[in-house]
Amino acid sequence: MTNRELIERVYSNHSDAEYLRELQDCLNDELKKPVSEQDFDLIEDITEAIAVLNGTEQYVSTRTEQGIAKIKKDIQQQRRKKMRIRFGGIAACIAAVLTGTNVLSYSVYGQNVFSAATQVLQNDVVVDFSKQDPTSIEVGNAYEEDMRQICAEHNMDVHLPTYIPEGFEPTEYFIDFIESDCQESLSFYFKKGSKKLIFMAIQILTEEGNIPLGIPCDEHHISEQVIDNTVVTVVKEDNQFNAVFMIDQVQYQVYADGVDYDDCQRVLESCFE
Amino acid sequence: MKSNDSCESLIEKYYRAIFLYCLQLLGQDIVAAEDCTQDVFETLLEKKNSLDFDQNMRGWLYATADRICKDFRKKETKRIELVGSIDEIGEIPDLNVLDDSTAVFDSLSNEEIRLLKEYYSEKYGERMNLAKKYGMTQSQLTMKIHAIRKKLAKSI
């Protein structure tokens, strides 16, 4: 073949059309086989070559990037939807925002038993963090790195527990913007058999988002502790532990079901380490 | 957390391959291929809790793509077909100015010239084996030839 003949061959669509047909025939032979017998490496190789010959390689790359982004967005939306459903399902157990209920005077429990921030309602205890005045009051996590990374990815700078009881495994985490309440919440779920442990941090985004938390309770086994100059309201009832507190515009909750109260206390105190 | 992370990892790794696969099964129908590819990974998300991610998930994805594309073809309607150009070089140089000198190949290495000659040899059927001879995949060979052609076009 002379140099001129070579160049004429190079710029002939005919030669690449032949090659394209050759590749297509090979691919079709492979696609005729049952999926379980197909050589996926060969299929991927040939389909990429066809895309190059067709001049569609860049287009495929662009559409692939867009397609991946769309699927990932769907995953994020699924996470948020699941959290709303889950919160609704266990609303009887965890703190929920109260919109207004009949309030019994906390004086039923005696003067100054609780700080002015804590009000005992008929079926709930309400903690209004805006009324807490810590100065006037006289009171180890194997997944910590993962939790910190998740917080960093979502720009949430919050205290995390440095202790999670042995045997507890993380199951899910949720990030959710509660726009109407001007809050962003982050919650981590742990399980050990039937035992549950939930750590939640609610970042208050605007003044309107600083809404009192309510903890449903029947027997009113309530106490207040002061840990590291922070008032913590704790409810222990029916083998459940619920502790709420606020630091630097973030409301925290530690909830556990079926977990030894001493372990719960350790988890709570580790949030301040 | 584990199943979502596994899904995202599979999506990153196989989305393009499944997309190209669907394109082939659907006769280069780009819109159909995009829809079916999305359906494959939506199915993955729906079933993630019941799937064993330690098993052959690649095979599962291809089998799912195959099924979805076949279902699509059954209810196929007229759609946009992607037609590309085989010749990606652009304007074809004026070959009338060429003589038989080797000057036009000065921009290529000896290896590139040899590869070019073998690729465009008389026997088209040998191109599949040529890739193996040089330790390349078909797509690598194709891209290499196209890169050489671009270099050659600039020097003509």
C-alpha cells in the first residue's frame, strides 16, 4: 500500500463503516445469548467502540453525568420522605413540636422544682429553651468519625456523642429541612436487636425556628440535670429515656428504648465531651 | 446507610455501560435508552433492601436492563433516533495535493504509522484481532486510530 493509498483509505467512510458493521455483528451475536451467558466485558468494550465510531461518545458522557445526578437526587428525596414517615410513626415516643395545649401550672410539683423553661402539661413536658438561664441553675463511639463526616457534608456543626453502647449498630441517618419551622434536623438511628437509640440535633435557622420541644409522657418521671453549664431535661418512663437540651442554637435529643438507663446517661454525658 | 451507599457505588460504576447497552438493544434510540436506563436504576433503588450486594450485581443490572428494554420494545412508539457521524475528523483534507512522499507522516511515530497501516489493511475482518495483538480493547483501538487520524489531518 502506498502512502497515498493509505491516506485515501484513512479518509474513506467506507472503511470505518465496514468496521462498524463488523463490531455490530459481533455485538449482536453476543446479545442473542441469554443474559446469564453474555460476556459483559466484551459488550462494554464494543459498545464504547461503536460510540466512538458513531461520534456519540461525548454525548453519551454528558447524558451519563446527567442521568447519574438525577438518580442521586432521587435517593436524597427518598431519604427525606422516609424520615418524615418515620417521625410520624414514632411520634408517641420522641419529642414533637407542640403548637399549643392546656398547661398545668408547674407549681403542682412544688416551687422551683424545675427551671422556668420546663413546664409540665397534662400529657407532656414542654421545654422552652429560650427561657433557660444556665447561670442561675445550681446541676466511647466507634461511629463518631462517620457521623462527623456526614455532619461536615451537610454543613452542620453540632455536638456528637462520643459514647455509643457496645453492640449498637447504625442503621440510618436522615437530614431534613423543615422549612416552615425554619429548622434543619439531623438524626442518627442505632439498633441492637429490639433496642433503639436515636440521636437528633435540630439546628435553628431563624428566630422563628426556636420552638419548644414536647416530650410525651404519662407518669411524669422528669428531672433536670446541669451538665457543663447546660440544663438537660430528662424523662425516664416505660423503659424509655428521653433527654433534651440546647447549645448554641441547636436543640439536641437523646432517645432510647429498652436501653439500660446508666448507658443512656453515659451517651448523654458524652455529648458534652 | 449500607444499601444506599452500595446503590450509589453501582450507579457510578455501571450507569454508562448500562446506557450504552440499552442504546444497542433499542436501535440507538437515545430517548428510549435514557428512559430505560433510569428505570433500571430506579428498580435497583426500589429493591435495594431485598438485594444481596455481595452477589453479582453487574449481572443483575444487565438482566434488568434486558427485561426493561424488551418490555419497552413491545410497546414501542416512534421516537428520536441518534445518528452520529462515522468520520469525526471534520473537514476532509484535499487529497489532490498529496504525492507519494512520506512527509505527511512526519507527525506520527513509527508505531502509529505501523498501527495505521495494519488497521487499514485489505482484510477488514482482521481488525477485531488487531486489538488483541496490541493488547488493547476494541474501544481503545478505535480511539487510538481516531487520535492518529486527527494528527494526520493537521499535517496534510
